[in-house]
Amino acid sequence: YAMTWFGMALALIGVFVAYAMSQLRGPAEPDGGAA
């Protein structure tokens, strides 16, 4: 189960970072879905 929790943690962190970066870049800039 360790790998499952590790994967879940990475997924949550990835989503949080992507959201934070999109906010820092500016709400006016559209997010094309590219990482």
C-alpha cells in the first residue's frame, strides 16, 4: 500500500502545484491543459 499512498501524494502535490502556478501566471491566461 506504500506505493499507492506515495502515488496519491504525488498526484495531490502535482494538482496543487499546477493550480498554484496557474494562479501565479495570472487568471487571464487560459490553461491549455499542457503541464
